[in-house]
Amino acid sequence: MKPATRAVGVAESARGERSTLAAAVVRADQALDGLEFGQCTVGGLDATDSVCALLSRLDRPDVQYLLLAGIAPAWFNLFDLHRIHEQFGRPVLSVSFESSPGLDTALAREFDGAQLAERRAIYERQPPRTELSVNGERLWVRAVGTDDPGRIVRGFTPTGGRPEPLRVARVAARAGRRFQTDS
């Protein structure tokens, strides 16, 4: 991957009823090239809209990829990778860092009725997870808009198993949440 290739990573940090979203633009050579913040509702269904708004505000046509930390941030406020891809127009990858049997049991435990049906519909539309080995670590990736998610993830993961755009976004989301909470 060329050093100046850019990806935006989105991660969240939740506390109370709102979750802070951070978008970090990071080049393949690990240079941070931009930050933007947003919010979504803990337990809501606005994570997809919030990411789309965040990307719109970020306004970075030079970014080639979007990496999302997981599929269900902010207590099952699910990302719809297909909707985000339609708006963003570039490959969208959801990266998870733990093995999981899926969300169906957890969703059924936490929700019922229309809330459960809507979340299941979103979740079932998403592509399946693919396990990847990256620098000796295991990751699970869902991807829309690319046939080679491993190349993208590995290209932005210089060490360890967390792609740099997601690592930086996670650090920023936590700091942003602490700032909002302390203010």
C-alpha cells in the first residue's frame, strides 16, 4: 500500500445515554491526517446515520477506505455497512477483535418486539465475518465494496492486531468522552 493512502477509522466510547464517536484519518505510513467527532444514542438505532453525518462533516474525498470498530457500538446501535457504503462510495470494513457466535442471542436477551425485529433485520443484512491473521493476531472482518479486506486491514496495521486508524479513533473517542463528561 502506498504511504499516502488514507483510511478513516471510526470508534466509540459510551457513557450514559450518549456515545462519543471519533473519526481518525490516518495514512498508511501511520501519519494522523484529521479528526472529527460525533455522537450516537446508547441503545438507539442512529449509529449508521451518525457515521454518515460524521463522514459528511469530515469531507475528505482523498480517503479511500472506512474502518469501523465492530458492528454494534453503543449497546447494539448497529452499523448498516451497506447504507454507509452507498453514501460514502468507498469500501467499508467492520473490524472485530474477539471471536463471537454472533449477536442473535444477545439481541434476543436485551430487546423484544419491534426493537428486536429492527435490529435483527439490520444485523442479518450485513456480510458474514471473515477471520484474518494480522501480525500474529486474529481479527474478524465484514466488508462491503472490496474483495480483499485482508490487504486493506494489513496495510493499515503496522504492528499488533489493531489497524492504526481504529487505534487512533479509539484513543480520540475515549478522550472526547472524558472531556464531555468532565465539562
